[in-house]
Amino acid sequence: MTMLATNTNIHSELTIDTIPPKVSLTTPTNLKTGISKTGTIILKLTEDIKSYSFNKIP
């Protein structure tokens, strides 16, 4: 989808990405056993997104 934003001072064209990223890699791997409950989980996606950290999951 392409949007055109205009006003008296600004004229720009924005392209909105409508395809969500997909998970391409996980650490630990799927179905891995013996994982620490306090260990780090890493997800790699097919495109960059704004990062976020979870300190505690209830």
C-alpha cells in the first residue's frame, strides 16, 4: 500500500510493509530438552523490527 502525505510544508510518499516477518531461527532449537527456566531465548526474524526485551514472563 502506498500513501501520499501532504500539507503546506511536507510532501512525502510512504510505503507500508503489509507482510509480517517470519521466525527464521530460534535458540534454543525447537523441541530441545533440558533448558533452563532462566535461560535466554533468541528469535531471528526474516526482517528487522524494533527490539524489545522481556525481563520476566509470569
